Amino acid sequence: MCTDETDPIRFDVVSLFPDFFASPLQSGLMGKAVTRRIAEVHLTNPRDFTTDKHHRVDDEPYGGGVGMLMKPDPIFAAVESLPILPRRDVILLTPQGEPMTQALFRQLATYDQLVLICGHYEGVDDRVSHLLTREVSLGDFVLTCGEIPALALMNGVVRLRPGTVGKPDSLKYESFETPLLDYPQYTRPAMFRGWAVPEVLLSGNHQAIAQWRRQQQIERTKTRRPDLYEQWQKQDGGDGVMG
């Protein structure tokens, strides 16, 4: 049973290589979420829906070009074999999709069912778009398979579901929950190879610690992610002044 008495989120992963997910779905928070039925993951192989003797799922592109494309018919048959839950998204993992963000994960975490189609080769026949509600990308780069971004998406969504993370309040203070990056953190020992923990963190002065952490967030974001810093200034009216 799911511990918060809500139904588990259902992931239907359409993949030519379902074994890719064997270890990740048994490890860490993902394994915990599956075991506790916070999430269900069902794997469907399009190759099982081919009708030719060679079970081909790819073919040459019309008009010529390099590489092969995934055929539409096995993908359609695989997706159409799945149950349909009330709040459902059908997602193709592709470099051409919208980028994964924390805001997207928060939205998807409210769904009942996410169907994730993992692309391969040079992509999929464009007619597959008629199945989709959205396309999602891990970033502005190309990978050998869609399984990697599918796993990243599942991980990002599942950890936002009630019962996955031990201390839910910790989710409120993470990087990308606001435009600011996280502040630096330290644990024992207080001195390690000549590097000391900042004195303010040892002071016990919670107000001073909060101010230091806020300033570190601002400076770190300004240095490492000027795009996020600019977004924060516009959103928060931020001027870098501590209150």
C-alpha cells in the first residue's frame, strides 16, 4: 500500500531495452518507491508488437539520409495496449523536446500515469506525434538512447511524491525550487586537510547562519548560473541585499 493512502503514480515505459531499468528500479529511492507502491513501473517492448518474421522496429527514412528511424506501427501498438488512467501524459524523450526542469517535474508528479516512449537510432517516424501530449529533452545534447532521460524523468518525478523522501520539508530548500542555487554545506570534521568549516556555521546563531546561507546562494548563482541569477532578480526584485 502507498503510505499516504493515495494511488501510486504509474509509469509505462515503451523501450526496446527494458533490461536497462532492472538495476535502477531496485536501487535507492526509486527502489524504495516501487517497493512501497508510491510508484509502479511497467515496461513494454515495441518489438513484441511487430508482425514480420524479423521483428523489425526500424527502417530507412523516406527521401534518403543517414541512419534508421523507428517505425510508427510497433510504437502505436505498444502504447494502445496500455490502460488509460484519468490524468495521463504520453511523452516522447527526444532532444527536440522541452527541457526537463523542476517546474516540469512538479507538474508531472500530479499525474496518475506517464507513458514514456524511448527513442533510438536517428529518431522516430514523425507520425508518432499523433500519440503524444508532449516531448521532453534531458538537455541540448544527443544520447544513444531515450532510456537515460526516461530514467532521469522518473527519478525527478517520483522523489516529489509523498512518502519517497524521508523529510519532505527538505524538498522546499533545494536548488531549482527557486531560481537560486543551493548554499554550500559542511559536516564533520570541522577541519579537514587545512580547510575549515566557516565559523558562522559553528556559532549557533541561527539568524546569522540564515543570512550567510542566503548570501552564499546569491553569490553562487551569480557566478555559476548568471541566467538563473537574472531570473531571480526579475522574479524576486532581488538586489542582493540581505534582510
